[in-house]
Amino acid sequence: MKNNKLLTLAIETSCDETSVAVTADGREVLSNVISSQIDVHKVFGGVVPEIASRHHLENINAVFNRAMGEASVKPSEIDMIGVTKGPGLVGALLVGIATAKAFSFAWGVPLLGIHHIQGHICANYIAHKDLEPPFTALVISGGHTSIVDVTGYNECMVLGKTRDDAAGEAYDKVARVLGLPYPGGPAIDEAAKSGDPFAVKFKRVFLEKDSFDFSFSGTKTGVINYLNTERQSGRGINAADVAASFQQAIMEVVVSKAAGAAKLLKRGKLVLAGGVAANSLLRKMLKEECGRMGIKLYCPPSVLCTDNAAMIGCAAYYRYMAGERDDLALDAFAGLEL
Ligand code: KG4
Ligand code: ZN
């Protein structure tokens, strides 16, 4: 406790960012240290799970020390520990969970295991101090693409989700075949800026009428087939046009479904969450669509869209306030439904 506020030490190690944060009363960030492993995995074109676990182990103590130092808090002032319990890479998750358990045991404070996607949604409570449930959320990341009806700080219902690739996964794979660096999302976003979004007509997959599910693998395969055909026939490829056309096809579907869900649910608010929420085309298109429909759009800054521990600290605070607790038997879950 500090200045009458409950302090959370939060840990996030589900993929390739080692992150430790200190939050006050959930929504205030005292520190949010993110150590990215992107450079380590770049040479492999994607995250190598074993390497990710090893780097989390090597980094976690230094990241913890920096987070406590930047927040200027003492261990005796920490009221609870929040840690991502899944979904994610199991070995990577276990490093965070083992660290969280050690602090919980040593300091005698409650432990709270957090669903990673719940954390992504909570990033919005940090970014927008006035935001309260209920609202509709579009969760769009490297591992997930879902439309969620958020009815309370700890309650939500999934309306639809991807049946194959997550949007970020499709971005990363298309970037790889285009020869763009990992992670592919920001690289495609950047390349697309100088491209024509209507140069190549890639498939828009809407699935059944009224369905809020997604399917991105057909569009992804369409891009790969197009590139193979063009390369085999010796024609040059305009990477900017392909990047722009690919993301136009993906985002037309995403925006139509997310705005459609927000309209149907009548919450009046649409909240963006997850790494792909940093995408400039998505933000622009949704801003226009929500403006037309009279829906208020909430987008966190990019640093709170991609993986970070502050969002986990915020989610832990709301679970704590609801009286929920985990014990030292807390496990990691590679696949975990929302
Ligand atoms: O939320 P996140 O950091 O990790 C997961 O939980 O998956 O999301 C990472 C994903 C990656 O696929 C990355 O390529 C994508 O987010 N991403 C983007 C952008 N920035 C990150 N995708 C499109 N446009 C961006 N600007
Ligand atoms: Zn994430």
C-alpha cells in the first residue's frame, strides 16, 4: 500500500516479451518495463519457444529490479502479485509463474493468475480513465482474434473468434513470404503506406451471414499463391502494393464485423485490444465507421496494445477486488478459453 493505493506487482512472459510492472489501484502505471526478444527471434523468422523460455529466465530478475526501481516501491508496499497464466508458450509462462509464486510466498501476499486476453482488454482501463463496462471489445493479436461482449470488470462473453489463423499470425506469415522482417505486422503496416490497397484483389472472407467468427487463412494462402505465380512467371512484385492489398482485405472484414457487433449489442462503445490494434489502417477505418454509427471508439497507445505487464496488473486488481485468489498450485495453460 502506498498513498492509500493498492499496489500490484505484475509479470507477463507468455511469448517473447519479458515484462514486469507496478500498478496502483489497477489503472495507474508506476512502472512498465518491457524487455523484447524480437532481435533474438528475428533470425529464425518467428518465436522459437525454447529460446524464449531461456531468455525469460536470463532477463526476469533484471527486469523485476528495474520495474521496482522505476516505481520507487519497496517489497513491503506490494499488496498482490498478478501473473499471466495463459494462453501462451508453456515454458515461457512457467518462468513468470514461478517468479510470481516465489514473491507471493516470500512476501506473504495474494497471487492472481490472469488470462492474457483479459489483460489485453484491461489495457484500455489504463489508457482511458473514464472507461467502464459494459462495452464491445475487438481482441486482435498474434494468437487471437475475437469479438467479446464485456459486461463487467471480470465478466465477458465471446461472440465470435477466428476458426483458423489469428490476424497477427496471418500478418506475420504474409510478411515472411514477402521478405519483410519479423514481426510482420508493423512491417506490413509500414510497407503498405506507399502501396495501392486496391492493386490486387485478395479474398474477403465473411463466413455465414450474422456470424462474428473470422477466417484469415484463405486470404493468407491467396497472397502466397499470388506471390508464387508472379515469381514463377518472372514478373516483378510490388511489395508495397501486396502489403496494402492484403491488409485492406483483412481489415474490411474485421471492421465490418467489429462495428456490426458493437451496433447489435448497443453498448455504444467499441474497445480495441491486442498487438494488431496498433495497426494504422484498422484504427483509421474503425474511427470512420464508428463515427458514422455514433459509437465511441477506444484505442490504447501502441505500447499498451502489444504484450506488457501493466495490463496484467490492472486485470489482477479487478480480480482481487472481486475477492478472487489463486494459490501456489497455480499452473500454466498453453490453451485457455476466455
Ligand atoms: O498482443 P501481441 O503483442 O502478442 C500476442 O498476444 O499475440 O501481438 C503480437 C502481434 C504480432 O502478430 C504482430 O505482428 C502484430 O501483433 N502487430 C501488428 C502491428 N503491431 C504488432 N499487426 C499489424 N499492424 C501493426 N502495426
Ligand atoms: Zn498478447
